[in-house]
Amino acid sequence: MNLSTRFWLLALLLATAFRLSAQSNAPSNLAGSAPAYNRVVLTWKDNATNESKFEIERKDFTSFTKVGEAAANATTYTDNSVQGSGSYTYRVRAIVATGAATGYSAEVTVTTPATPPTTPTGLGAATLSTSAIRLTWINPGAGSATDFLLERAASAGGSYTQVAVVPYSRTPTYDDGGLSSGTQYCYRVRARGPGGTSDYSNVACATTTAPAPTPPVTPSGATVSAVSTSQLQVFWQDVNVVPVTFEISRANSAGGTYTVVQADFGQKIFTDNNLSANTQYCYKVRAKNSAGLYSGYSNEACGTTKAPAPTAPNAPARLSVNAVSSSQINLQWADLSDNETGFQIERAPNSSGTFIKIADLGANATTYSDNGLSGSTQYCYRVRAVNGVGPSGYTDTQCATTPAAPAGVPQNLAATAVSTTQINLSWSGVSGASGYQLERSSNGNDSWTKIADPASTATTYSDQNLTPNTRYFYRIRALNAAGAPGGYSNTADATTPDSPPAAPARLVITSVAYNQISLQWAAGSANQIGFQLERSPDGSNWAKLADVAANATTYTDNTVQPQTKYFYRLRAVNAAGVSGYSSVVDATTPAGPPAAPQNLVATAVSTTQINLSWSAVATATNVLVERSPNGNDGWAQIASLPGDATSYADQGRTPNTRYYYRIRATNASGAGPYSAVANALTPDAPPAAPARLSATAASFSQINLQWADLSGNESGFQLERSPNGSDGWTKIADVAANATTYSDPNLSPRTRYFYRIRAVNAAGSSDYSNTADATTPDSPPAAPARLTATATSNTQIDLAWADLSDNETGFEIERSIDGTTFTKIADLGANVTTYQNTGLTPNTRYYYRIRAKNAVGLSAYSAVADATTPDVPPAAPARLTATATSPTQVALAWADLSNNESSFQLERSSSATGTFTKVADIAANATTYTDNNLTDATQYCYRIRAINAAGPSGYADAVCVTTPLAPPASPTDLTALVQDYDQIRLNWTAVSPKAVTISIERATSANGPFVEIKQVPAAVTSYVDPGLTEFTIYYYRIKAINTAGNSGYSNVASARINEVIIAVEDELDTHTELYVSDRALNVVTNWFSTLSTTVQLLTQTGQSVLTDNRLVRPTARWHYDLNHLPTGTYLVHLVADGRKLTKRILLP
């Protein structure tokens, strides 16, 4: 071995040793962790002593790439280039000083946690109401947020508490309710997801709206009291606990128009001045608080000012008198007083004569009519007013003279018609009349016209030149010496008789027919009431033919016979008689038309011809033949034959058709009547064969057929079917006439069928049509059966069914949430019989149906199956608040954070840490509840949770509230008892221990007004009201008071202070002593002699309880034991020798 070889071998040995040493120094115990979604921390054991650095490599898919280096002796490395929810594989090796690398460590794989969601931005808060704020923010959309956590604090830098978990939304918003009014709230929000929570958003603050001020409480108990003739006092009660002022309004009547008379009044008694005496005024009061808000109006209270002292009335004025007739004078005057009770009317023959009262009139009268006076006489008048105080002065005297009396009224006016132009009148004369006025009218109501001035001595009159047959009306009146007319007489009437009419003229015959003659004439007179038309066969023997109406000028005689001569004459008639006859006219009627043909017969001799025959018609010149399609209408003339014709052949008719015929004869007088109708039916012909028969398979079980109907007379079609088109033909249907289609159902799938058709009628059948064929296609699969649905979790339902078909290519599964509207959710392969429906919503009912399908189509659906996924417990409610709304009521509100609760359970305790008891089950979706029937001044604590079939949620945080103190209960059993001659004792049952004082009110009327007279401590149960007025009933009511307000009033109690009757003779008063000692009445006398004495003891109501008669010496002393009598006030009457002493005593 030469030297160069040795050096080569030595170098090889050294390199190999170095390589083996480097591999043995590779890092070991490589481990990794992901403390954050974007950071991986690696650690290892350093086994080398001469490394210069470490190289860290990370696998990208299939190969490693260096991602970083660590210094010599390092044992850790942080990779900040990773992303969330990623899996990363690492290895590490050391690099020694020579640049060689050690071997790699073992590989380690680290999975980073999910990336947290991006921080929300743009948080804004907007006030919605006094108790709600709306929050909105921007969802950046990056990351994996599942919801948002909303927190709230009292200030931007305050302590935040989570108030809501808001579901994920592209445009999130949240309404925070149940807040306090007029309060600032600050919010921040962060997103939450599988990767944790984001940073907080900006802080947003908003203040809830301050509550609107409330109006004050309405005053009550308004009353009015009269003070004087110009003053009224208004009283009312105010229960407002804050200072208010009052506005007083006044009207002139109850329910009238009110006007404010005092605003911003600070007291509860108002005196209204400068009013009218004895006048009613009505008042209403309302309160006003510092916010300027008004309460409602109090009750309406009315009162009347005192009436002034009475005075005599003022004298009336401006008397005027007017003589309106010979027996009446009317008076009129001005009433200048408002307090008279009436008027006195006085009359005298002249202004200086003696006046005598002729009438007493009521108050306010201003007119009077003095009747029964004499004509042409002067009368003078004066008037004065009177009342309870006395009479007023007189008016000025006024005089008037009555005119002369009118003439009397004529009597017994009578009217008699003596001719067609004259009526005679008569009447009873009037004494002293200077003449008469006679008037006439056409109707007796108006249009009266004077026709004569008869002399004063006349009692008859003849009215001539009148119109016949006319009614006339008459009246008459007399004239007095002054020429003035008096009253009218009765009305009399008469009717002039009528005159016979003039004879009609110019009678002519205007037309003549074989059965009719027409006449015409001139009426000749205007007063006829009709005409008499007469006819004669020979011009000598006449008979009345007709009564013709007034003013008629024509007549047609329809009773004539052919070939006959007739004579006619005419005269007019009325109530007065008949006119002369007109001239005579005559005419002869021509011969008539032929008679109706007889024995018409119609006979069908072929499919197109009908022969007619009939009997010959005398006098006919032609025979007309008519035909109709129905015998009723549509008649048309088809032939005009000579008069001696008796037959006719009607050709060119339609087969199988009925025709109707009638005939009539004609001559110079016209056409005669029709014959009877005859008819005949042409026989039918066999129909033509149908053509262009085609067959089309419409489904696997049906073939549709169609053909052309070439006949108009078939009664139907016969359809035949064959399996091969050669033989085996079978009739399968009788088809109606005019049909051109038929559907052959219930066929077998995949089968060829052959068809032919022919038309038929009563005459026979047509030839067959062409043969047509078609093949039915395959059928859809049978419907699946026995579908079942089973909920296996709150998000999964498993389906199973029976496959009853052998030709399906797959299945379609449909789902519905209401059992009506279905949506396809899956396409499955053939022969599948199960399916798992996942990703469902908890507590939801789902409906399923399935059908099979193949190339032909779809099967029917299976029966519907349904299942309901089980529910999950609801989310706990939040932000529970409790507000005491009255001494016995607490209003609760909360936020419903769940959408699947079936109800809420509300629990109550006396303290936040005490034992809670359920007080209510509340319906789902409710967010409020009112707890009633509570005790005032008591703390109540509440908590609430949601429940459903899956269980209850957690509780909302407990809240506590204390009910306010309630006003005390109304006092009861108030009684009033007279204790002394000027005192009344009140007693009542002890009031509620919550009362502080008792207010005692008094009135002298059961309806008030009541005025407070005393307040006593609540523990007191009686009160003595002193200094009262005798012979007066006093009414009392009481109420209890505490800091919460007033109770209602007690019952009203009353007592009467009797009149003090003291009748004392001086001697008895001076020498007699009456007093009570130890419930005994003591009597001591020191009189001038022995007297007969009576002692009587009476109650306040006058009932006698003791009577004693005795003879008393001048000096005496005795007593009466009164222990048996109840406590109270009594009257002692002592009578001695006719002298009296009365004294009131009090028995304790």
C-alpha cells in the first residue's frame, strides 16, 4: 500500500466517523403545541455539542420546506406563519460548524385551533322609548362567528355585564328592553365562534327617554254654598300629594257653557263675588301641576245666590187701547217689572170717572181684550202691577170709542132652478138693514162675484140668462145704516136642468164586406151623453143595434151576414131626452170566402216524396198548400193549385224527416180557414261508412281512437277490437251518433291491439272503416308501501318502506313541515328501502312521502309518515325587572331569549336567598306578568325560568322590590249620640293600625258640604263635638289618614240637638234648686207657701220616664233614684201652682 493510498483511506475513515457522529447528534424529543390559531411552538432536545444553528422544516403537502432557523443551543421555535384549523408536520436538524447537518428529528404534527371571528365594528345605540334601546353593528363577515355577545354598563368605563347572546346575522341588530326611563346605558359587543371570541367593538352609549309627566289627580266632592245675594262659596277636596293650583270655571246652568273665572288658585275654598241675586251658577274645578298639565274636571256643583228682600213692582207704561169691533177693545202695555205677581185692569166711562177693576191678570201679561161692550160708546182704561208687597202706580189713562154695531145676518137663503136658464132665490129679511149685497160663485169656495144690490125690503131675487146643466152657488149679506156690510148668510146652491141634444147629421156607410159594415156621422151636439144606433132589414121595422159612447162618430157592425141588405139610422141622447133621427142609409154585403178544406191526408211514398189528398172545396178558385218543419210555426206556401184540385205530390224531401201540411181555399172574398194539419215521416237510408280510423297509445293501459264521421243519419257506431287484425273481432263499444273519438281503457301494457268501426241506424249498418292498430307502452312502477318515520335524535329522522315494484329505476323522497306542501329532498337508487334525513331542527314535526319512478313515469305516492324531532331545553330568560305599581301589585318584565319554550315558571320569595315558591305558569312568548293580591310595605323577590318538554332553562337573576304602604282601610260603625244639650258624641270601631290620624267632618245636610272639624290620633275611637246649635240635625263622616293617603269615608251618622225649652217663673227660679248627684235628681225648695207640685223627667225625644205628683211644704228636700236610666241628657219639668221651671240635666 503506497502513501497516497494510505491518505485516501485515512480521509475516508475520518469522513465516515464524522458522518456517524453527526447522525447520532440529531435533535430528539420534538414536540409541538398551538397556543393560538396563528402560532405553533416547537420544543426539542439538543443532542449536539458543536452545532451552529438549527433548521426547522415544515411539510407542504408531500415535501418539507425550511420555514425558519434557531440559534445554537436553542431548544424551542415559534412558527407565526400558520393559520387556524390547520394541520402542520415539522422536523428539525442541527447544522455543525463545518456546515454539515445532523440527521432529522422525528416528525411531529400539530393542529391549530379555529380562527377566532373578526371584531365587530360600528356599534351604534339609538333610543327607542322610555324602556328600550336599539343596538346595531357591522359584521365584518370574516372568521367563523356563530353569534355575538352583547354587554352593558352604566357608563363607558363602567363594569360590563353580558345582557344578550345575539344569533349570527349579516346585519345584526338587538333591542334591549325593560330599561329604566331617563337612564344612560353603554354597550360593547364581540363575536364568538369555534375559535373563541373576538376583541370588543367600540363602546356606544344612549339614554332612554324620560317618562312623560303625568297630570294631577282630579279634585272631587265639589259643593257650592250661598253666602249672600252676590256671593257663592265653592268647596272641593284635593288628594294630590304634590303642590298644585286650581282652575275654577263657571256656567249659568247645569251642563251649560263654562268660562274660567279663576286660574292658578292656591286654596280649596273659592268665593265668587259680584253675582246676580237669586240666580243659579254652576262650577267645575280642575288641578294643574308644575308641569302645566291639567287633571280632569271635578263633578259639576251648582248653587243659587240668596234672593233680595221683596219690593213692590214697577208701574207698567205705554198703555194703548184699540176698538177692534163694536163689542171689543184691545189693550196693550209695557211690563217694566220682573217681580210682579199679576196686573189689575180698571175701566171708567170717561177719564175723570170712577174706575172699576174688571180683570186680574197673571205675571208678565202685556195684553188684554175687553169684550161684550156696546157699540158707539166711549171706554177709558188704566193698569197697575201687584205682588205680595203691594200694587205699583197706574199707567196713564187711555180711552177708545167702539164703532156702530153691524147689521144682522140674513137667514134661510134658498135657491131653486125654475128653468134651464133661471134660478129663483129667497131669504128672511134683516130688521134695520139699509140694503143687501147678493153674490154668486161657480164652486162655493172662492171666485164670489156681486150680481145684485136688492133693496132693504126685498126677500127674493130671480137670477136669469144662466147656462143649462150648470150648478150655481149664492150668499147674501145686509148693510147697516152706515152702509157697512154684516156677516154672510148660509150658502145656497141649485143646478139648471139640461136640454135635449141636436140630431146627428151626415150618416154614411164607409165600407162594406161580407161580414162587416162601417158607418160614420157628425155628432151635431155637445151635450149628448151617447148615441142610439138602430138597424132594419127592410127600412120599416127598426131595432136598436148598439148604444154608442158620447162624442163617437164611427161604428162597425160585425154581426152582418153575407149577401144581405141592411138599413141604419142614429139619434143622440142625454138626461133631458133624445134628439131626432139622422137620415137613413143602407148597404148589401157580398158573398163570403170558401169553407175550410176537409179530410187532408199525408202519405210518405219514398224517402224523398210525400203525397197529399183532400176533399173538393165548393166556391174555391184556388187551393194553397203550406208546409212546416214542426207543425207550430215556420209555415211556408209550397203550391197554389186550381180550385178543383184534390191532391198534391211533395218531392225532393229529406229521408227520415217528418213534414207537416195544411191547405186553404180562396175566392174573390178572400182566403177561407185552414184545414186540419196532416203529417208524414219519410223513411231513413243506411248511413255512410266512417273513414280515417286511427289508434294512438295514450298510456300503458289506454288506446285513443279517432275517425271521420261521413254520415249525417247514423244513430250510433259499433267499435270492434281484434288481437291480430284478421279474426277474433269482438264488439267493445256502442258509441253515440256524431261521436268521432273513443278511449279504450283497462288494457295490458306492452300489447298490440287492432280496431275497426261502422255506423248504424234503423235502416241498417254501413261498411267497416279501415283497420287501425297501436301497442301499449310499459307501465310506471307500483307505489312503495308501509313508509315509517322514526326520530333518532333532535336533528335526525330515519325512514323505512316496502318496495312493491320490480321495474323502478329509483325513488324520490319528499318532505313537508305542514303535511300539505312537499319538497323533494333526495333521489335514491332502485331497490333502496331506508334513508336517514339529517340536519333537522329540534322540536319540529316533519312529514314524508315516497314514490318510485322509471322511464315511463312516477308511481303514486306512499302514505304520508311523520315524526317529531325531540326538543332541547330553552335558553334562560334575562333582564328580569320588578316594579311595584301599587301596594298590592308588582309588574314584572323580562327578555325572552328562547324561541322554543312552552311556558315560563315564575317563582317568589321573601328574600333573594330565601326559599322560592312557584306563583304562576305563564304562556310561551310572554315577557310581562302582574303579581296581584300582595301585602303593602312588604319585600318580594322573584326569579323566572323557561320550560319545554325537554326540561327547564336556568333561572334569570333574582330581583327584589318592596310594595309601597297602602292608605288605611275605611273606618266603620260610626255612630252619633246626643250627649248634652249642645254636644254630640261620636263612636267608631278602631281603625287599621297603619292609620296615623283620623279626620272628622261635619255637615248640616246629608248631601253636604262636609267640612273637617277635627283630626285625632288613629288610636282614638270617640269624639265629643261641643258648642252645637239647638233644633239642628248634624251629619258626620270620618276617614283614616297615613303617609300613603286617605282611606274611604265611613258611613254617615247623624244626631239632632233638640230645641232648648226654658220656661221659668221668677219665684221658682229664685227659690228652687234642681241638680244631679250620684245618679240621683235632687230637688230643694224654699217657697212662700205649700204648693201642689208635679215633677216630670223627659228624654231628649220627649219620652216621659218619670212623673211625680205631690204636695210640697214651703221648705222641702227630696230626690229621685235614676240608676235605672241610661247615660244621657234629660229635661226636668217642675210645675207648682201653675208656674213652671224647665231645666236640662246630664246623667253620667
